[in-house]
Amino acid sequence: MDKSSTRLSLPTNPREFGFFVDGAYVPAGSREVFSRNSPGHDVPVTRIPKCTEEDLDMAVDSARAAFDDRRWSGLNGQARAAVLLRAGALIRERAKEIAYFETLENGKPISQARAEVAGCADMFEYASGLARSLHGDSFNNLGDGMLGLVTREPVGVVGIITPWNFPFLILCERVPYILASGCTIVAKPSEVTSATTLILAEILTEAGLPHGCMNVVTGSGSTIGQALIEHPRVDMLSFTGSTAVGRRVVEAAGRSNFKKLGLELGGKNPQIVFADADLEDAADGVAFGIGFNTGQCCVSGSRLIVERTVAEKFSQMVRDKFAKVVVGDPLDEATQIGAITTDAQNRTIMAYIEKGRTEGARLICGGEQMDFGRGRYIAPTLFADVTAEMSIAREEIFGPVLTIMPFDTVDEAIKIANDTEYGLAASVWTKNIDKALMVTRRVQAGRFWVNTTLAGGPELPLGGFKQSGWGREAGMYGVEEYTQIKSVHIEIGKRTPWIA
Ligand code: TXE
């Protein structure tokens, strides 16, 4: 087939969006509008309103009213499940459109965007079952005169702030579980990738979610995001983004109403490769772990920690994989690595590459921008002779840059892996079950992969140790995170009097 025939075309005009409150779009009107250019092509693709603080208040009021009158939390699990199931089906129906806008705004390959959207539909389908399974506990052992119940109640109005690296996926790792718990939502997507969050709000309304349960405000982090984290009528906030902003979220919660927080922050995730691993599999997995989404994943495997006896050979194997991976136009079906999402991120990555060079690391491959005539692309980059103090070994780069550090013993591998302020994810590659289990137990990370990487799905929870965050998303753990626990003591029969 002619390659050009497998490339989607760009939109002729950018799509105009409003923001979403109480079950319907509010048009931009006289508000300022943010025009988003496709990072792979530099052409305008969407226009998104910059909401004001009054707009945010309106969205919070809508979510507050929907929660307080119990129009959603008062339904039984079966009714909530039906809405979530319909939403899953509608996501599948509109999958092409959602994936297209995800690629246009983010720059990720279209095939990857489609796979992510299918995964998102699955999350709604899975969470629908959880809406029916969520339950508490009982104590029937308190004596004949007493029964104890532990019930779970939805926390209330939940604010969600999401980043630009997986705009739809990260949203769908939260929304269906939050709705399954009975909470209502005000979401604020990243200013550069708001389209698919707005499309999800449309879908939920069409699926029968009562008005006011899913609201979306759009605009910058420093204005509308900051106002959301400080909002006194928001009961819980789920934030995904940089550790620096995560700190502001914690401070704002302390200053306002001590809202409950869920935080998913940065990562500097180890890939530990032992000499007895299937090295071919490991090289492929390691290349995937840092190349996927151009390394702009909080769980990217950015630190390769490899047994010294195979280190040189293995680094050549990874270099060979990088040489074959298809970098290019995100709208091309064949592309495996697309564009860098923002100019700021592109500058950050290139500055780290320069720092790696000046700090004395040895560049094995990559290290430069790739020129496709438009957009911004960075070649997968591999650094050897990296030491523990170098900034490329310590700081989250959030780009396709992999550092290599050798080790001699299992203990040393574990020590290097844990030598970071983060604890989001880790992978280990070995055919020795003892080593695999020892490493899995002792490396501090919220997600672990053995002889694979970046595997996921709706069943298993997500979240980090150390400065990578608080709490867990997805799975039943994710639903429970959005509930409060109430203890109920029930007296049976005649009370033993206090006053005779
Ligand atoms: O993140 P920000 P940025 C890391 C990654 C990247 C760096 C900077 O290392 O290079 O962060 O990316 C909103 N109050 N991660 O600047 O600023 C913002 O509008 C409330 C890791 O894009 O943290 C967006 O919706 N909200 C990460 C969201 O926060 C604020 C994913 C994330 O933006 C705000 C993304 C404020 N004061 C970046 N300021 C991961 N864990 O996956 C910004 N925001």
C-alpha cells in the first residue's frame, strides 16, 4: 500500500469548543480563547475557552448541587453501572474521533491513541461492575446487644487536574471509578490538551449521567487550576502532574478546607536487567519503556541498570532497537514515536541532553532533534558512563532519554534502583525467580513489572511510593479512594441505663 494513503489528513479548520457545565456546553462567548497547534505539524487544531473564576464557581455549584441532592449518589449500583456501561459503548462508537483529537493535540502516534481509547472504554466497562460491588463491612461479634456496620460513602465533589501526556487515558483512569463511588466531578484538563476531556463530558451526558455530575473547566494551571485546588467547596482533589505543582496542591489544601488529596507525580523509574534475562526481550522492552509516548510518561523506564558482564553488549542491543524504531508524523499509521507535545518540554529535554554531555556522560546514540520539515521531534537517546550524581540520572527528563548504569550484585542493583526521591514504577528482567522476587520486594515502587514493562489495565491500582504521590487510582482501590468510611453502632433491644 502507498504509505501516504495510510496517513490521516489534518483538519481544514480548528474545532471550536466551549466548556461544560450542568450537562451542556457553555460557548466561549467573549472569553479569551487558547488556540492549540498540532505539535507534529504546527497547524491550529482546536480552540478552547479560558475560563474565569466565575466560570469555575458555576461548575463547582453545579457539581455541588448534583452531589447534595443525591441525584447520582442516591441511585442504586445497578443504575450507576448502566450509565457507565453506556459510556463505555459510546467511547467505542466515537473512538476514531477521540483518538484523532488526542493525536492532534498531543502528538502521539494515531495507532497508540486508538489503543488507549479502547483501553478507556474497557475502564468504564470494568468500573460499572465496581459500582455494584462497592460495599462496607459488618461486625456481628459485638455481643447480643450490638451490631457494628462500616459503610462507605462518596467523598463529595471531586476536582480532577490532568496533564498533557495522556489526556484521555489519565482522565479515564479516574472518572469511571469516581462516578462508581457516587461522587460528582469538576475536571480541569491541561490547557494544551483539553478536547478529549470535553468530548468525554458530552458522552457521559448522552449516556444518561444526570446533569451536573461531570463538569469541565478549561484554562491555564496558574489561574483556573490554582483556583480549583483552593476551592473551599471541593471535597477532594485528584492531581496528576509535576512534583512542583503537587507541592502547591498540598499547600493549597492546607490553606483552604483540608480537602482529601490523590496525587500522581513524577518518576525516575528503573529497568533492572540481569545477565540471565532473555536479552532480546529485555532490549525490546527497554526500548519500548522509554520510547513509548516519546518518554513523556510518569512511568517511563528512564534508568537502565544492567549487570556489568552484559552491559556493553546490551547497550548495543538497545541502540540497534532505537535505530529501527519509526519516528515521524503522528498521523501516519506506521509511526511508533511521534512529536514532543510542547515547545517548553522540547526545550527541557534538549537542555537535559546538553547537561548529560557536559556532565561527562557518553552519548551512544540520538541526542538531536529530527527534522521532518515541521513540528518537533527528538531522536531516542542513550547515555552510558552515567554516575549517580548526574542530573540526567536523578531528575525526571520526560523525554526519550535513557541512562545506563552497571551493577555487579543484586544488592547493588537494588541500591541504585532505590537511590531516587521517586517511587512510581520499576521493571526487572531475569529468568531467575528468586532474583525477580527479591528485587520486586525490595525496590520501592507503586507499580512493578517482571519481564515486561508498562503493562496495565483496569483491574490493578496505580500510584506511587515516596515523592511520586499519595493514594491509588483504578481498580476497586481506586473506587474506595473516593469514599469515606463511616462506623455505625446499632443497639439491639433494651438499653442498659446510665442513670438508674
Ligand atoms: O506540568 P504541570 P507541566 C512533569 C514532567 C514535565 C513537568 C512539567 O517532568 O516535564 O512535569 O510539565 C496544571 N495549580 N510531569 O508543566 O505544570 C496544568 O494546567 C493547579 C509529570 O505540564 O504540573 C496541568 O493541567 N494546577 C506528569 C497540570 O497541572 C496547575 C505529567 C499538569 O501541569 C497549576 C505531566 C497550579 N498552580 C508533567 N499549575 C506525570 N506524573 O505524568 C499547573 N497546573
